[in-house]
Amino acid sequence: MASAVGRVLSIGAVLLAIPTACVGALALYGKALSESESGAGTLISPTEARARVEQARARFAAMTPAEHLAAARAALAAGYDPVTDTGGSFRSFEHHADAIPAGTPEFEAVRPLRDVPRVRWDKLLVIAGGRVVQHAREHAFPAGGSVAQQRAARTALALDVDQLSGRGLGCVHVADEADTSLRFDQANCWPGMLRVVAPDDARAALRSYGFRRVRCNNGNAAIDL
């Protein structure tokens, strides 16, 4: 039983470290657990898990340029919101696009799509920063509120911004001591990203909520409030 629990926790730790949509990560976690169960209700062995990974790698390596192009286009369509022109599975897109050999028609077909992730990402960050400002404006924390109310307000703001996680922003949490950090779980998080998602005109409101810091989970950047 102890070893089974350990394997569950290991799977969860790996999946939740993936900088993707929070809901998506949890769904993937549930899928991984479901697929790892045998008829007897036990988890698959590490050997079986490694075999499945190798099979997935072999399937990827066997894909034709046309299949990689189709998969790259499907990745851009995943979670896409035409109203804001945001969303898409950018890592999957790059993985498949980079596997298309130069000199093929598919290589030329994917070339115009290369800038799409960057353009959508820039738009998404502006939307995220706007959401932080709007939430702070519409839910101003009253002077004299309790510590518990402050913590609830911080959680509510993080959940509001986290609604964008499905478009590629990455999970948004309250974290650290007494949940006083607004943390962005995104592998590509860097100082410029934090300056956009936590703009100057929102920082006084963030302080009123009891936030002390806005930071990346990867350690690349932090803003002290």
C-alpha cells in the first residue's frame, strides 16, 4: 500500500509541475491514475510506465511530416478563443513543428504559423494584467477587514486570473507564508511577464489584499509589493 501511495504522489508531483492549465493538469492527473490501474485495482509498475513512455516516443518518431503538420495545427486550435485571439497548446505546437524536416512542403506550410504563439501570448498577458486591475477595482478590500477576509480576497483574485490558465497562462495561485504571494506557474515566466500581469496601477490594491509579492514559480522573477 505504501509503495502504491508513493507512486500516486510521484505521478501527481510530475503532472502538477507541468506549466499548463490548472484544470487540464488535474484532468491529466486523473487520466494518468485511471490508466495506471489494473483490474485488481493496483497501479502499473514503473517498468510498465517507462514502456508506455517509450511507445509514445516511438509513435512520435514514426509520424510523417503531414501528420506533424496536422498535429501542429491542432495544437494551435486547442483552447483557442477567437474573440480574444488567445489560446493554444504552444509547447505541443513547437514540438511537432520542430519535427518537420526542412525542404518538405509541410516545412513551408508551418513557417507562417511560427509567430502565432508569440502573438497570442503577448495578447494573453495584456488580458491577464487587465483582469488583475479590473478585479482589484471591482472588489476593493475595505479598510479594517480581518486577516481571514484578506486571505479570502487574495484567493478570489487568484482564482479570477486563473480562469485564463486554459489559454496558456499557467496556473495562478496564492502561495508562500500565509498565502501572501501571487504565484504564476509558467515555465516561461520572466520579469517582463510579471510587469504586465501585475502592472503598477494594480500594486496598491494588491497590497491592500495583503499580498507581499508577485512571483514566478520557476524562480526567474519576483516583484516585492
